[in-house]
Amino acid sequence: MAGFKQLGTGADLPQMVQHHGVSELILAHDSPLPADLFQGVMACYEKGIAITPMPLLYEQITGRVPIEHVGQI
């Protein structure tokens, strides 16, 4: 991702989440996840980490549905 430091790969995600005490992952991705990232997200989910898609979070915060994401949740 341009402009952001990459901390690891999708395979590293479960260890990073545990190390940093993360309780929820916010997914802001508008295309299918790469296989390693999908597997990392699923491993986190299986460990009880909440997974929230960004459009849902936006709706919860603002009370509005982002039109460009209608049908993607």
C-alpha cells in the first residue's frame, strides 16, 4: 500500500494481532482479499477477533449507508 509501512504479510496477521492485543479488525478492501490475507483474517476470526467491514463501521458511526458499498455487505 502506497504511503504506509507494511508490518508483515497476511500469514503474519494472527501473530501481530495477538502481539498488539487487537480485539477487532476493520477490513477496508474493495476487491477480493489475497489468499494469504484471507487465511490470516480467518485465523483471527477463529481466535475470537471481531471482523468488521469498513462499510458497516461507516454506517454504525454515521447512521448512513455509503452508496458506493450498497450490496457489498
